[in-house]
Amino acid sequence: MHLLFWLSLVPFTTGWMGENHFAPVPTALYGVVLLCAAIAYFVLQGAMIRRHGRESVLARAVGRDIKGWTSLGLYLIAIPVALVLPWLAGVLYAVVALLWLVPDRRIERALSDSSD
């Protein structure tokens, strides 16, 4: 529910940011919502790994989760940048989206390794 709450705010902040043509405060708030959604995802992921164990297929598939940590870092950078250069923050948000657009094969790889 925590993740769904933050995701439900994305349309509002996206609309506010668009109506105000990437003004600093709406752009920063958009980043805060994205950051909170990313944190909620980490909490959910951690709960699932604790439930299934550190040696589970899921835990092996997630590994160090470089994409997840990179996303959090870019959001943390983009939020204060939005207050000075909103267009650059928009670019950083787009970089995170493009990062996740590339298919992640970790789970498929872990499942195929566990069935061998």
C-alpha cells in the first residue's frame, strides 16, 4: 500500500509540473514523489527477501540491485537541482526512466540457473 500511495501521486505532480512549465517547486516535488516511490519499492523488495530468505532465487536475482541504487542516487541529486535548473532535473528523471526501460534479465537468469 505504501508503494501504491506514492504511485497514485505521480499523475498529480506530473500535471502540476506540466501546467507550470517545469517550474522549480513542482519539478522538485515530482522528484520527491518519485524518490518516495523508489524507497517504498526498496522496502517491499526487502520484505520479500526477508520472507523468502537470503539464499532464495529472488535474493540471488536482485543481487546488489545497481539499477535501484542508481535510481535513488539520481533522484537525490535531481531534487535540489530542480530548484536551480528544473530542465536538468527533468533530464535526470528521464535518465532514470530510460534506465528501467532496458529489460532486466536478472530474475529470468536466476530462475533458469535454479532449474538446472
